[in-house]
Amino acid sequence: MPEINFIKRLEAAPKVKTQIHALAPPAASAKALLAFAQAFGVESQRAEQAQDPAKFTYTAGQHVVTLFKASGALRYQDQTRWQVDDGKANLKIADAEAQKLALELVRKHKLAPSSDFKLLKVTRLTVGDGSAETKRSTERVIDVGVAFQRTVGGVPVDGPGGKLIVYIDQKGELTGFDRIWRPIKAVQAPVRALQDPKAAAEDLRRYWASHDTGHIDVEDMRFGYFELGYQDTQRVLQPAYIMLLRLVSPESPDGQSPISMRSVHVFPAATNAVGRFMPPPKKLVQQPARKG
């Protein structure tokens, strides 16, 4: 069993009102994608439509719109400008100004209701320029991404889902966005009570007991609704305890440095939770005794 070290933990269940929400099935079809492209203003008679097992794609010149089948998530990219370096752009935009521009674009294109999200972070994509003659290097910002986090009843939505990221260029114009935001159909059930976070910590210990890991650092533990990723099917949005992990391999007998990797453990927080988030844990396999 790996050693588990909690760098940060929740000491008690938060005193917030939460519910278990039934999610609407994703409206993912070629027809729905075309309707969005028309409303978004990138429809073209010369556009190409395609699909694969995971998604529908609509391509009109440099404009590419993608609709993911499992989640209903949308992605748009102007491939001539999204994260493209023109050799001279340098976006000197403060976080507050970037947020203001992004909010204007969200409202213009009706990407999400403004009452249902909060600013998560502002990111910048930088490129380096160097001169062999002067031995000097400089960095330029060629892309700014403003990430918003979904909230439900004031409670944040954690996980790969529940996010809207708006990308803007030097002129403050939209070059792309990613939106994974499953619509709520109805309240399936009120949360009767929240479990003690200690139950989540114990679930973590049981789950990872069979994994070949030297030790686990729980770098953060937080509470919120949990929404899955682009290619995941999800029918219920419910509160959870989310633990961000750093897994460190056992010490190698040949002296090699341990390997570390990031992971996450999610535990349903409601006493009347629906199902689980984590896949079934690995089963311990008993090794046969050696003879001789």
C-alpha cells in the first residue's frame, strides 16, 4: 500500500445547499452543428462536413467548428489566427482588459449565461525570438486565453468539464473557443447531506492500495460539482470531493530517480450520490509461492 501524504485537505463538509441534477442528453448531430455555424456566422456553401466516432466537424475556409458526440462540447478555431505566430504580434493585454474583451465576446456569441460562471484564469502563449549575433533573446505573447469556470447555485464546477475558454488576438478579436457545458434538464434529487471528507480520504486509500506506487501526495482537496471531459458520457451532475494527486514511483534498486505523475481522485460527496466517478480499482493478484 502506498504511503499517502495530505499536503492540503478539507477538515469538514462545506455548509452549502447542493442538488443532484439530471443532465439533458447532448444535442450532438450534423444538423445541430450546422445550425450553430449559421448562428455563429461561418456558414458557407462551400463548407465541408465530416464525422468520426467521436465528433462532427464543419469546415468553412479557415473556420473549423467541432461538436463532440458524447458531451455536446463545442470548439471553434480560426486556423489562420488561433495560436498562430505572424512574426510580429505581441499581446500586451492586462488580465482585467483580457477578461473584459472575453466577456464581450461571450455575450455577443451567446456562448454561456453570464450569471453562471466566474473567471478561472488568464493564460498567455509565448514564443521566443533569438539572435545568434547579439546573443539576445526576447519573448512575445501571441495568444491570450481567458478561462471561465461554470458555477451552479454559486458552487464551482470542477473537472475537465464546466469550462469556457475564449482566445483573443492582438486586435481583441475572437480566434477560437472551447466550451464544455452540459445543460441541466431538471433537479433529480436534493442532496440529503454531505459526507465527511474523511470518507473521501478513506476511499482514496482503499482505491490506490493495489497500485504500484511508492507514495501519493494529495496536493489539493476541494469541493464542487464535477463535470467530465469531451468524450465522456454523463447523465448526472452531482457534488464531489476532488483530490489532486502526485504519484511517485517506488525507489528503484538500481538507483534510478523515482518517476512522478499527476492524477486525480474523485469521490461522490452526497450521502445519496448516484454511482461513482472512478473506474473499478485494480485487483490484487496473488503471486504463486516459489518452489525450491
